Amino acid sequence: MEGEIELVEINTGFACNNFCLFCSVHPRMRNKTRKTEEIKKDILLAKEMNAKVVGLTGGEPTIRKDIFELVSYAKSLEIPVIRIQSNGRMYSYEWFAEKIVECGANYFKITVGSHIPRIHDYLVQVKGAFKEVIKGIENLRKLGKSFEIYTVVTKHNRKVLGKILKIAKVTGASKLYFSFVRPVGKAKENYEELAVDMFKVADDLKLILDYAVLLKVNVKLKGFLPCSLVGYKRFLLRDEEDERICIINGRRIKISELKSEGK
């Protein structure tokens, strides 16, 4: 295939050690996993497509027993950037963080629900998760690795988004995403509890975006309507992000299709 593709994401299955209220994966899919060789074939296809970045997604990739093998394989193919999208908890184990970096992972995307442990833990439905995430970020920082923070905006955290911005600044995150809740999967069941008024929260976000510019933190917004952020459209991610190339069993499919109910 001619040319280069910026990002190819490879789903590793839907098993997870969190039970996030805002998860876009339907609960029925949590027991669906994939074989090691299937994922390796997809990684090879991404290489053949000249992908600059290969992202391993889930579910939760870091709880797979073969995660080191998969990352090592991607490294052996000389893929420039190997990114892992994760809830960040496994990185709290120093040996794990060191091992996955040694195998070749060099960029990380980590979910943070709040700077308040109680709120974060409630959103992911695991007590003590926040402490593990922060420890995991610290371990990755010590190893000199880049990471970005991903936050789903809900009624539970909308008033503390500025504090999450400060976490991104203090920890040195390369990017911070604020995402509107998508009414699919588990999030669809909890939508009434979670979803905020887009236009009201947009007013709060405008102040945060102004502050982010002063702090020199790269913030992007996902899922927000352009009309809700007049004058701030440069911060918006286009809906095209859900049309990113995702490979599974050798097929190129849309992430939006992959995560839809019953599929």
C-alpha cells in the first residue's frame, strides 16, 4: 500500500478490569477476546499499510497474558509508535511498567475520571482505582514515556474539569481529551445519569480552554457540537476520529461499528 497511514488501531478483545459507567462497549461483549496469532496478523497488516502509529485497544489490553508478546512483536516490525489505550491501573506495578516499555510500548493513553478519588472510583466502579492510575502515571513518567489523558465529561465531574487540566499540566501529559458521553454500550444504559447539557458545560470548557492555552496544555474536545463552542472550534476533534482505521481479523472496520451494541 502506497503512502503512510497515521494511526491504525487494533482491538485486542473486550475483557476489562474496570466497569466504567461511561464505557462504550456493551456488557454482553466483555467476555469476547481474541487469540494471540489473530492479533499478530493484524499488527503485521498494519505494518504493511505503513502505519506510523499502531494502537492496541480493548477492553483493557494490559490484562492480557500475552501483552508483552504482542508489544514485542510490534517492536520487531519496527513500527515507530506503539500506543496502548488503557485505564492505567496495571502501570501502578513498577515491574509491569518497566517490562511493557522494555518490550517496545512508547506512548500511552490513560483514562482519568476526576482528581477526586471517590468520583473517579465511582465512574469506573472500582475502589482504589484512582490511586493506581496516578501511581501508574508516575511510573511512566519516571521511565520518560509520553502519555495523554482521556476524560469523559459527566454530571459527576463537570465541575472539576479544571482540576483535571492541572493534573495534565503537573504530570506533563502530551495531550488532554475531554469527550462528551456517547450513548452506546454501557453508557447508553447510564446516559440519563451521566450526560450533561452540552451547551452549559461548553461555557465551562471555554474558560478551561483559555486557561489551557496559558498553561500550554494541548487540549482537544471530542463529541461536542461546533455550535456549542463558537470561537473555540480549533479545539474540536472531528467526528472522523470514529472513522479511524481499525483492523480485526484482517478486516478494516470503523471503530463505531466495532463498539456498537450486539456486535
